[in-house]
Amino acid sequence: MKVLIKNRQRLIKIDLQKLKCNSRKALRLLGLKKAELSILLVNDRKMKALNSMHRHIGKTTDVLSFPQYSWQAGKLASNKVTTGLADLRTCGLVLGDIVINLQAAKRQAPEHGLSFMEEIRWLLVHGILHLIGYDHEKGKYAGKKMREKEKELLKYMGSTGKDKS
């Protein structure tokens, strides 16, 4: 599995090795041992620009995900490449890109009762789940399904398990 991390901000220090380790652990837990992922770390200003450009929302956010393919809760929407997560166990499919706003994470961590790295871990898991088709914005059931998967992954990753719903 390949995880590429680019830190494009200078305000907040972060342990890039720990982030890479957490990324690999999450992918492993999802059975995505051959998947590839890129993570971009940014500040509020850059995230606001990205959010405005891609979602037409003129404010910053904590995490954005840009999937390489269309997914629906763990299954590829198109069978042109593969049929779902099971096929990723044998091929090196690029999942996509996750952008994490470290300034937002630092602000939100105390509000959620988490350490900075626990907040980053949650944003990472949240972003990865978006890459594979989970979407809390598609109704109550989809939101519940995503939150359950987040809790399951975070539990196995050693999170404190604070409820972020």
C-alpha cells in the first residue's frame, strides 16, 4: 500500500510518520492492502479556496475527499474497473486524495474531547470512508451507516471512541 503525504502549511507541527501509520492501519482494516492514497495537509486559507472551488461553499472546512472513482458505500458504482472493495485486495487501485485542514483540526479537537492526533485520525478515517462511497450527507440512513463504520475503525485503531455525531 502506498500513502503519499504533502504538508503545505507551516503553522502547525504534525507527526507525518504517525499519520502515515494511521493511514496504513485504516486501509488495512478496510481490507485495502494494495490501495494507494494521497493526503494533503493545509491551513484555513487554502481549505477555504478548495472548498469554494470544488463545493461552491465560501468557507473553510476540516476535511475534503476527492475520490478517483465513483463508489456507493464500499462498492464501485461502475464495473468498468472492478466490482468493489474485494477486488482492491489484489490490485493497486488509487483511491483518491484527502485534504485535511490542520488549523480546523486543532480548533475542533478540544470541542470533541480529543487530542490533536485523535482528531486527525478521525478526519483521516472520515476522509477515507468518503473516498470509498460513504456519505453522511445523503440522508439519515447513509449518515448512520458512515458513523457506525467510523466508530468501528477508530475502535480498532485505538481511538478514545468519543462520539462526534
